Amino acid sequence: MKIIAVLMLFLCSLSLWSQEYSYPTYAQLVLKYSELVNTYPTMIDSSVIGSSETDNQPIMMYRLTNPNSTEISKKNILVIGSVYAKDIPAMNATYLWLKSFLQNAGQTPYSSYADHFNIFIIPTLNPDGSDYVLNHSMYEMLSNTHDLNENNVFDYSSDGVNLNRNAEFNWIHGNDYNSSGNNQFFRGNHAYSENELIALKNVLTENKIEFCMINATESNQQFKVIFPYNWAFVRQSPDYQAYHMLGQNIASSIGNQWSTEPNVNRNGNLSDELYVNYGIIPFSLSFDDYFVLPDSAGLQVYQDMFQSAAHHLMDSITQYNIINELMPGLLEVQVINSQNNQPMDAEIHIDQVNSMAFSNHKSNPENGKYYRYLNEGNYTLNINKKGFQPYSQPIVINNNQHLQIQVNLIPLPNAIINIQISLNNELVSGKIRIKKDHYQETILINGNGIFETFEGIHELTLISDELAPVRKTIHINPGVNQIFFSLDYTNHSFTEEFESSCCSWIMNGPWLVVSDSTHNSHFITDSWSGNGFYSVNANYSLQVSYPLSLFGYEEQDLYLTFDQAVHTEWDNDYVSVELSYDNFNWNSIYKFAGNTNGWEKQIISLNDFVNNDIYLRFRLKDGIEGQANHEDLVDPGWNIDNIRVIGSLSALNNQEIILQKPEVSKLNVYPNPFNPVLNISFESKDLIKDAEMKIFNIKGQLIKSQTLNSEQMRNRKFVWDAMPYASGIYFVQLIINNQEKLTKKTLLLK
């Protein structure tokens, strides 16, 4: 009987198809958008952002704004007409809203929206799926039409990728191919595997989007305003309270049947991706599910509901003074370069509502603006930009307050690090990890290398599988600094490469030595069996079975090194390395929660524990005190290899060969590159009594020194003939009145 009922419903939908409102195919819809562009060319333009996976249809984006309003004051809002194949009414309602917007652009509130926003509109991310639904009446279809089994036919039961599960954040938790049922929830072969999602990623990379409205109807969430996340109803996002309040207001503006909910499924949801990985404030609209496409009157209802939601969101951004309902506070930060008074992008972190998972939470490079909804309270605003002094400021914000702050970041003086690595007086290659403030880079050095940076404290770490590690924290001065890594072979106190039976360890948990394509040797992992995730409430440990002696290393640097690949729940499930003197009381010497995105080497100093016997253990714990755990909130876990305790006689010497004060004078070199004559000129506001020119090679060695004569000082220029010297990088230094030092880098090419 159930099969007959489903069949009758399907036949009914087919019989009514000819009576429905005429819905255009994607190509026809693009023509309708083109008509709007041609009719309103000063307000709307179009661009192709990519193509669809199967039919190679152009994925279009349209930008609506008032070209006569000030660009620097505008906010960027992205509207996605549909993601799921079945959301044809929402896709068409978005078009009708845009058409009405343009027709009424000179009236309130449309004129205000055009003045305050750049509105980016993607009619649909799923043109192939939408066309398939129109041709087959598959009203429940979610996916695109990717032919996964490559038989040149789209099979609804086995093909297709759900674009709302194909983004990077939490992609691992989406349905895989074998467990996705009819594949309407299949996450794809890897994150951003689908052309449609790559097109969206291009938009997010090229434009700093600050707000987003997505139409994505979930079958069990009709008439919902969905916001980022409260996974399994136990793990709220840092902005949960503010977003819930704003979501309630949007829902009430649409109609009594609407309500608001967070995304509760940790499955790679697109809204969570925008929030975590791009710093966007996103809301999704889940309309009523349907069995037959609505007629024109029904489509008008869709349009009215979408318009109410979009307009309320824009009002909540621009009209705080006239909104009567309770609203979270809106923080608006503008970041300015104090040197040239120009806006710029910078990383924005607010301590009380931050997550280690956040990336690309930046101000807009076009206007320096950053927006964040906050519940009333006290916060700490932190702003970081490479090459500028870090900035921190306590702030207080109230509900219904639009708090505007301008921050002027101060540039740091430029600095150069010349790095040389040697072993037994022979130059060798190595990998150097350089960390300053919140920024870290790893560079390869082939004996000698140069790294351009800025004044300040730097942590330099030599990373090598063969040689003893070196980690030092030094102050890099303006100008050129010479760093010498004088290396020694390693003195291993303990080594575990997991190529044998691992008899050195006491294991608590499902640890197993394995090998796979991600790593070139065997390694130990905590969660290889089952679904590949550690279990809820896991508390796994890997403990050395006997004490390690750290006696006799007084004249050496002592390190614990290991390779790891970590994937745990951000902010909550930590891996740690713990140390004990008595095998009873343990102290953590390393902690991390999150995703390393592959293998990386950790180097931890043990200098504070020299002349002791110690125990070591590696520990993975699901959850922290006061936070509920859940079976849906576990991850792949921890892979570990090449554990070593190493004594090192390697050294790092920091010889400051060129110091540069803030420039009162200027030094110019041209042409650059040159061959072989270099013209050198300079400017100075001071009376020049004497001047000396010095030339250094890439190793920091002084190769030429010359005192300027009276004519050269009067004309403020001289030349250097580099004919005797080899091609390479050189540094020209001018010392004026034995005080001011000016430095320029130049390249000799022969």
C-alpha cells in the first residue's frame, strides 16, 4: 500500500506539471538576468565565476550597487538563490526580488540599500540539478548531477554530490559514498571537489564578503532561519547568543510560521564554512517543502518571505537607531595604516568569542572595515597584521548599540635576516621555521639564504631529520641581521620510530602501528579501527614504560621531537604531551586541539628538566571539564611517529652587522638589477661632514669599504663598479656622520 501511495503522489505531480507556473530553465533564467543588466546597466553588472560540474553551464554572479555612493562605506552581502536542486521556487523568488529592487531603486528602502551595500547575487550554485528537477519532477533532489560511477547516465540513486556538504570545514563528517543512501547527502570525493563549490570559493577569495543569505530548504526544517552552529545541541558557536537573537528577529519579520534554529549537524554545512573559514555572518532560509512547484501566487509568497528576510538583515546592519526590537550590539572596526592613512586588511580576534578554528577573519582591504554582532558585555579586541605592531584594546558594548572604532596600526621597520647553516665548517641545507607574533613561515636554506621580515622578537627553529635541532628566540633589528646556525650531529637519548613491536610503551586505548599513503613509514595511531574516529569520552594515553635519564646534558640543549598529524574537535578535544618525575603526578608540556592538515614536526625544549629521570606520555582526551561530549563530536584523532629525545651541541649566533635607525635620509640604487655598474645616490637633511660606503655580500661579509670624497658628498652620488664580483645579492650601506646608517639591497646579474 505504501508503494502504491508514493506512486500515486508521483503521478499526481506529473499530471499537475502542465498546470504549474512556467519556471524557466537555468539558461532561460540567465537571459532574464541579462535583460535586467541591459535595462539597468549603471546599477547591476554580471560576471562568470565558474562552470557547473556536468553540463559546463556558466555559473553567474551579479553585483548590485549605487555607483554614485561612497564605496569605502559599503558592506558586502552575498545572496545565494539556491544550493539544492529542488529549490527552484527560492531561486526564482530571488530573481523576482532583484527585479523589484531595480524597478524601485529610487524609493525607500531600496535606495538606502543600494547606497550602503554591494549586493552580490548568485542565482543558483546548482544549475544542472535545477534543470534536472524541471525535466523529471524530482522534487526531493538535493545534489548536483555528477556522474560518479561514470556510466554516462545520471542515476538518482547512486550519483550526485550534495553541494551543501562539499565545503572544507567538517567535510570529514559528511556522508561518504557507501553510507550516503541514495547519495543525496554524499559529501564528494574531497572538500571542494565540485566545480560549483570551486566557483563559490573563487568569489570568497576575491571579495571580502561580510554578510550572506542562503536559500537551502531542508526537508525537516520548513520555515526556519538557520544560523551557525550548535552541534548535537551541546556545542554552541562563540557567537551563538547574538546570532540566535538576530535570527529570531529575522524570522518574526517574515511571518508567524517562521522560527529560528542553529545548524545542529556537524556535516560540512556551507553556512558553518562561511562563518568559520571566511569570517562571514551567514543566515540560511529553509522554505516550505513542496510536492508540486507553486503557481504564480505561491511564488509571490516565496518572494515576499525572502524579501522580508533580506531587508530585515540589511536594516539590522544600517539602521540601529530606528529598530525597536531587542538586537545584539554591532561592532564596526576600521583598520587604517597610520603611515599613509589608507585602509587595509588585518586579522581580527575578539578573545571572548574566538575559536582556534577561525581563519580569514579579516577586515576588508578596500575600506578596512570589519563587522561582528556581540551580546552586551566586556571584550578584548585584538588586531594583527604582518609588518605592523600588534594592537589590543578592551571594549564595552551594549545591546542595540552600533559601536564604531577606528584603529591606526603602526608599521614596523623593515629587517633582513641573512641565514647561514654549516656543519663542521661546511655549508649544508636545512629547513628554518620563523615565527613572529601570530605569523609563521618555513623556508628552505641551501647553505645560505635571505629572509625579509620586520623588527621585533622572532623564534627561529631549525627542523631536520638528520641533524640536531636548534630553537632560539632573538630580537631582529632594523636593517640586516646575520644569523649563523652552527650544527652538530644529534645525541639521541631515546628514539621510537614504530618500525617494530613498540615494547617501550604502555598503551591505554586502541593504539595501533600502521602505514598508509600519507606518511612514508610506519606510525602509531589512536583510532584506526571502526569508523576511524576516537570514541566519545576517550581518554587514550601512550606512556613510555621506563624512566628516561636526562643526566649529563648540562652543556647541551635538550629537545623532545616528534612527527604528528592531528584532527580533533577544535577548542575542545586536546592532544597533549605530559611529563612526570614520579609516574604519578603529570604536567603538560604541549597541548593542541584542531587540525594540522597533514604531518608536521614538533620540537619541545626539555632544558628545564635536565639532570632528572622523567616519564613521558602522549594523551588524547575527548572534551574538557564543563563541556558536554557527544558521539557526533569526535574526529579522526592523532597519528604519531619518530619520537626522539635529543641532546644538541648545535648553536645559533646572532651578529648584527647592519643597524638602521628610522630614516631621516634616503638612499637610492639604480638600476636594480645591475651589470656591472651601480649608481648610488642619497638625500639628507643634515649637514654631511663625512660619509662611508660599505658593500656586504649575501653572507654578510664586508667586501668593499670606501670613504666618500668632498665632491661625492656635495653631489650626493657615486658609483660602484662590481666587475670583479660574482652575480648575486649585495647590500649597500651608507654611514653618514658616523651615526645614520642607510641600507639597500641590490642584485648583480651578469
